[in-house]
Amino acid sequence: MLSSIARFRYRETARFMGTPPSTSLPWACNPTRMVSLRAGKMNIPIVYDRLSRETSIQHSSSAHKLQWRSFLSSSVYKIESNIRQPKLASNPLPLRTKQSTNTTNTTIRHTSTAGSSSDQTKTASNAKKSVKKPRKVTALSISAKKRRGQKITMVTAYDYPSAVHVDRAGIDIVLVGDSCAMVELGFETTQPITLDQMIHHCQAVKRGAPDRPLLVGDMPFGSYEFENVDIGLQNAYRMVKEGGMDAVKFEGGTESRAKIVRHVVEGGVAVLGHVGLTPQAISVIGGFRAQGRTATRARSILDEALRLQDAGAFAIVLECIPANVAAAITDALEIPTIGIGAGGDTSGQVLVFHDLLGMLSHPHHEEFVPKFCKKYASVGIQINDGLAQFKKEVEGGVFPGKDYSPYLMSEEEEAKFDDVISEHAEKTRSKLDASDSKLGTADESDQLSLYGNNK
């Protein structure tokens, strides 16, 4: 097919010669046919090569070649300007020639006043490319990690500073868990926390990790377990719109729970499932106990996971179940699994921020530290040591000292301030003396009248 540029050149050549353009393609003509084109005061013989599809000049001088190429270039430029920028058609950009030592290798190019600015633009674009914004983790990228055999990392955090640290560490998912009720608020279980309290903590986490990790908000107890599935969807919308979450998490995998998950997913909110130990149902399961240790119960957990997958969950948390059960569930599912106390064969792992850093100080947690939790640091010990040292230095007059009292006055202002203080002290002293004399006179009067001796 003849390119648009070639058509422009062919038609412009014919128009310049005063002959109507042929409807047939140039290479359909006689390949050796010579046409005479008057450019300026010279007749320039040209020929179209049928094989190479190029127009060339035969037996002509360099000046002829230069005129011919300039004509073609300017004609094409005018045509393209009429199409793209009509205002510039009447005043095309000037042409600039650059000849090498060999005059036959002459090239024509357009001069551009924006040459330097284009270089600056390229430099700026390269600078922007060098500082690339981290790619956002999504539910789809989490699923892709399982297909590629890459492990998924998730940390449960509840506030701004924790989210900042988790984001800097490059963790894939930040879960704002309802365990905030126990870890942050000091309750014995996860049940007392409300939806408004969860949204409050979700907002703080969103401010700490606004761009890169996938943010998942835990739907608290009593916010979705209703026969009317619209209630769960409305509260999920609040977690997304008010809390800034990318997805929500539901506990349980019964048929009724799967119905809610399906409704929420159809409503446009991504859902992370949760089976095994479900702390919100602690009153039913009888405490924080491992699940799936019998064949019947293990099969039931597998069925729940499959149900949640069919309902549209993008991943499932497996908590406190035997490692072989978790491995079987992971193999049976197409979506990823994230384990906590479920062995190492899951698609990923999750721990609570305070647990893995050794920060917990609540007596309940100190007594019941999960067996599956590995402490990667002992931040709590350093916190206690720091607080004890602060108390000791304040009571001993060591802190703050001159090193931590950086704000000074000039000598002139300090002298003025001393005079003001001295004047104020004298006035205060005179007032105290006057009040002391009045109190003394009142005491004598009381003593005289104490026994009824008024004379």
C-alpha cells in the first residue's frame, strides 16, 4: 500500500508540473519514464524506481538534487500543516540545509526553536523515570504472586506510625484487624470494638501507608452478620469510602457468610476471607483454640474456603490449623492463602505488628503469647528501659540540662528581663508582708474573744 507521505509527494509533483495526478500508483507506470520538472529556472530530470519505490535524480548536479528534495520536503510539510495545524500552513517553518564534505550527501531538515527546550524536557522526563512511584499492590497482583510462586507478606497494624514502618519495609498487605480491640484498646476479646472505632484506625493507617500496600479493613463483630446482606454491603462501603481501605475482611465461611461475601463483591468491594480460628465467634468455639485437628473439622474448613472462593474472595486467611490441612487447602484453591499459625505451605504469612516486634505490654497478651508468633525484635524491652531511664534523669535533675535547652536570649534582653523580674519580686514581697501583718492582727483578735473576754 502506498504510504500517505508518498501519495502527498506524488500528487504535489504532478500539481507543480501542471498535470493532474494519476489515479494509478507511481510504480504502475513505466519505471524508466523520465519526467521534466521545472524547479526555479532549471529542468530537473527525475525517475521513479519501481523496485526500491524511491524517487531519484539522474545525471544532475548537487544543486538540482538539493532543489528537488527541498521542494518535496516543503510540499509535504505544507500538506501536513494544513491537516494538523491550519494556522501554520501559510507560514511553514523554514528549512535549513546541512552539507557534508561530500556534496552528494546533502540532507534537509526543519529548524526548530524548541531544540534546547526538547532536550530539557527529555532530561526532566528521565529524572522522573529515575524516581518512579512504587507500584500499588492490588488484589490482582496478590493472585499473580501465587501463580508465580512468590510468597505474600501481610502485617496487622492499627495506627499511623506502625503503618509507616510497614510500608517502608515493603510489606504487600496491611491489615487493620479487629484485634485492635485487644492490642490497642485493652479488651479481652475482639468483640467490643465498633465500626466507627475501626474506621478511625483505618484512617490512621491510610495516612501512614497511602500509596503502595494493599489496605484491608477487618469488618468488626456485629457489622455484617445479618440476614439482610445490604447491611454488610453498606458497612463495607463505609470502610472503603470513610476508612480509605482497598478491601475488607470477613470471618467465617458458612453458606450465609458466603452469601454476604458474594453480595459485597458484586457491589464492587474486594473481600479477604478468613477461616479456621475465627476470634469473633469465640463464644461459640469456646476460646482461642486451634481448629481443624479432626478429619471432619478439617474437611469442613476446606469446604468453607471453597465456598468463599466461589463467592469471589481474592484470598483467604487460614488461622491456627494444622500445617497439612493448610497445605491441602492451598493446593485445592486457585486463590492465595495467607497463614497465621498454619505452617509454611500457605501462599503467604501474616503476623501482628506488636507481636513480631515484641511490643505487647497488656497483661492478657503477656500471659497468652501465641505459640506460632516469632519475635523478630524485643522492642518492648527497649521501651521499658528508655522510660525507666527518663524517670531517673528527671528525678535526679540530669534532664534536660544545657544540652537540651537550646533556646537562648541575647544578653541585652536577658538583662531587661532580670530587671522586670526583680521589680515584680519586690512588689510581691511587699504584698506578702502586708498580708502577714493583717493575719497576725486577726489572730490576736480571735484569741482575745475566744473566752468571751471582750474588754
